[in-house]
Amino acid sequence: MATTKMIQSLKRGFAILELLGSSHEELSVKEISDALGLNKSTAFGLIHTLTRLGYLEQNDQNQKYTLGIKILSLSNAVRVHSIIIRAVRPHLERISHQFGETAHCAVEQGDSVIYLDKVEVQNSVYINTQIGTKNYLHCTGVGKCILAYMNRERQDRILSGHMRTMTYNTITNAERMREELNSVVRNGFAEDNEEIELGLSCVAVPVFSSANQVACAISLSGLTQRMANYGRDQIVKALQDASMQISQSLYSYIPSQEFHRKNTNSN
């Protein structure tokens, strides 16, 4: 079996972060190089890069280094994602078992969606998604939920960029996509109508942390014909009920009135 060679500079950079993370005091370039067995010039280059990126900070008085504030943003993201997963998981399990299909939870990350959790049941069709992987905003149900509630400037930037064609159903025209996103806001759910893979469909709803602020999105995906047999309204109701419970438990926010208004308008 072929093996992939480790990138030495990346390995050394993480070793510096781990060393400072376990140290109870600031360390100099020499102390870091000695502890890790690195050439001093090599250690300085890595430390300088990590400092410029914000992952290390230098004390101007003694010229020593400690972990930078940017590390906190990464650890906070992990913590927030973990909290979301714990709150969402029981609902994904219930919905997946109710319909016999695959349920997902996803959040926004860098103009993409990243899957935080996935629940499959024995008879569900295989969906080629993996926890921790990214997908497109414009052709996934969870992505449309997030894109629909972005501020207008960011939304315009994404819609004016390249939207990759995945199937002949993929919406790549900015005006058509804007109509689609308006429908998401108006009706309270999004759909992937075989837009990322032929034969597969998805229904998704946003999970709100406050009014019009989406924390994540949850969805149900399966074969198009099977999803049609369940009935879209039934799937939407199950997802929206779960969304409201998650919003309340995580953020003490109850979007029931908003969902009720949208359901009334769509009837």
C-alpha cells in the first residue's frame, strides 16, 4: 500500500503549538528549538510565520512567545460544534428512523457547508457525505438554508461568482437562485431537487439562534421517489418541529411564530 509522506514543516509547526500549549510559561526561540531538537534558524522561521498568522504572540519585554488569540477562535469553534452536535443528534436519529432515510446537520464554513453529523438507518440509500467534509451552498438543501439568510453583500458576492454545475437541475443563474432563496425564506424550508446528484433529493430547514440568524441547518435526504412518497409537507413538519426544539434548547429562541407564518403563507 502506498504511503503519503508527512510534510515536515507542518509537523514542526504543530509541535511548536503543542509545546507552548503544554507550557506554563512563555518560551524563547532558543528554548523552543532546544526542546524540539530544531535548528535555531528553522525554529525562528516557523515561529515568525505562526506569529504573523496570529497563532503565536511575542512578549515585547522579554521577546518570548506564547499561544496567540487565534488559537482561541479555533478551540471555540470546536466547542460550539460539539454543543450543536449533542443537541441535534437525538432529533436526527428520530427523523432518520421515522422516514427510513439519511438525516444531516451542517454549518457554514468559508462560503461552503460542512457536515457536523449524519444519521443513517439500515435500509436508507447510501448518501456520499462524510462528517467533517465540505459541500456547496448553492445546490444542497442545507446550503440554501444558510445562503438564504446571509447578509445581502455576502449573498451577492457568492451569487456573482462561479456556481458549479453538478447535474442538469443545478441552478447556476444568479437571478434564478435569488428567487429560490426568497422561496426558502418565504416558506421556511429548502429543497435539493436532484441538483447535486441525479436520483437523490433533500428537504432542509434552518435552525435559528435568533431572529433571521441561522446557526445550522438540518435535512433529510433519500431517493427522489421515496422522498415523494413520504410527502414533502410531512417531512417539513418533522424537520421544523425539530428545528424549533433545537433553537429553544440551545439558544432560548422560539421561532414557532415565524415558521407558522411561513406555513400559513405557503398553504
